[in-house]
Amino acid sequence: RCSTPRHGPGIVLLHAGHGSARRLHLPCPVGTAGLLLPATRRCKLRRPALLRRRRHLPASLSGRDASSSTTASAARAASSASAWCRRRAPSGKRLADAADSLKLADREGKLSPQQVRTQSIIGHLKFVERVQPRLSLVLHRLSCVMSSPPPEAYEVARAALCTAYDRKNDGITYGGLDAEAELQGRMSAHIAGLDSHAPTELVAAADATWNGDLDLYGMLLTCFGAAVMHSVKKIGLVVDSSHESEAIASAKAGELVAYAREVLVALGAPPTGPTVILSDNKANVLVANNAKSASRSRHFLRRYHTLQRRMADGECRVVKITDDLMPADFLTKLVPKEKLKRSVDHASNARARAVHWGN
């Protein structure tokens, strides 16, 4: 008799040669639980349970006694789960369009079982997102409708889950910095590029989008070669231009930098100079460094008041970089696949991970 988990079918490996059933926890489309079978040499499943399991993992249920090792079975199970994700989950521009179109559903009474599953997936992925920055934008869209998710949110959440599964070996690596990249990465003359790791010193990157109700700003804080914080937030104010949205992003980054500098002082490694805040908006950089240049933007100079005070105190300085070198660009908008890979590798110090750990 099978005990079915609450969150849907999972993955089970049978090792009939030893007369036991082993549970394997792998990310599934609807959960991570496994089916627990009795420890007998010949396991018989009732047909409804067999059909239900074959629909989700046909490769491991041929009906024959298991003759391969547990390792080989695990590899087949992982391959089947990965193939299921690629076949059924939206990706790329289709996923971005689906995430951008999410709206809160009308709620009457209790949430449906599918809505509860959607909330569960989003909540669990929040932990994964801390070490997988590529999920930040999609999870932000999902979080905006988490209180009453529409039916489309389940497909988007499942796609994010599949992405997390495909990238399960990703992480953030600190250290392992080579001298050449360290020299190029210093921020005295802008960032060297996304192909190297982030600089050793504390650096913040702030970017924003001006798109009506989808106005966002993203911040990426790096130190010792990789990201120590990344976030995507909704601009909760009415903005009239991309310049104003970038001003809000830089001001928020200034608040984050002030807190991060206090942390470094408490750790006994105080910053030696102003912390650089990267921005790809020329008007934003000009006004932040010289308020008199804002001849047509006097109505929102208050956005710069706190930031300019921090700059006058020597805490930070705003630096202009080109859009193709902006490390936080992928946090606020859909970017080409190549730039997404370069940006994520830059933020996670993927090169050091590949050199020292081989993955």
C-alpha cells in the first residue's frame, strides 16, 4: 500500500535485489516528497497508484525487477525529471510575458488547492533565490500576486521551480580572485566588464525600469568578488520619466551602501574610500554629482537630497557606466540569454567556482 504525500506524487527508487524500497528526494513539478513503499522483495502497486506514478516518471517504472544500481537509477530519475521540466514549463520570452501579465485574482472565500500549491512553491523558492539571482525578477512578479494567485501563476511558479532544478548546482563563491582581474576590476575608471568577477571592495549597482504599473528598481551589492545582496522592488511612487525612476534606484542604493559600510566597520574591515554606485543613466549621474545641471528636473530634486548628502560626507559616489556593462540590468528586465549568463556569472563569481571546485 502506498502513502500518497500531501503535495502530489514524488519519485521513488526500487531496489528489489536487496528487498527494500528507498526514498529519493528530488524536485518534482508539484512537490519534493516521495512515495513510501513497504520493504518487501516483490512490491505490488494498485493500478491507480501505478498509473499516477507512470504519468509523472515513466522511465523508472518499466514493471521489471530493478537490476541496475541505485546510482544509475538516480541518474535516470534525475534525467526524467529534467526532461519533464523542459517539456512542460514555459521559458525565455514566453515565461517573461506570462510573468508580466500576472494580475491578482478575485478572491471569494478560501483559496483553491491550486492557489495553495502556488503559494507553497513561491515561498520555498524564496530560499533558493538567495543563491540564484536569475530567479529574482520572476519571483518578484509572483510575489506581487501571492495573496490571491491567478491560474496562470501556477504555470509561472512551476517554470521557476524547473529553472531552480536545472540550476541546482549553482551558487555564489567568494574569494579565489586572480591578480589580473583584481587590477582590472578596481572601480577608479568604471567596471572592467561582466566577464570577470566583481571587485573586491564594496560596490553597488542600481538599475530601474519605467513601465507604468511594472515600474521596478533592482540593486546588486557585491564585495570580495561576488554578490552579498540582490533585490528587486516595485517603485511605489508615480514617476514621470526614466530619469526619475533611476534617481529613486540610486537613492535606495545609497541607503543600502550606508548600512553595508557600517557592517564592514563592525567586522573590522572599514572601507578606505567612497563606495561606488553604478548607474547607466547619464542624466541621473549628472544631477547626482551636480544639482545645478537639473534645469528641467527641479520638481524631483528632493529625490537626490539624501544621496547628495551622503556623497558630500564621502560615503559614496555615483559613476556612469554603459548599459551593456550594468551588472544589475537582469534584475529589472528581460535581457538576452548571453547577457543573462554573463551577468549571473559576474554576480556569483562562477569563474572561481569552476577553477577551484570544477563546476
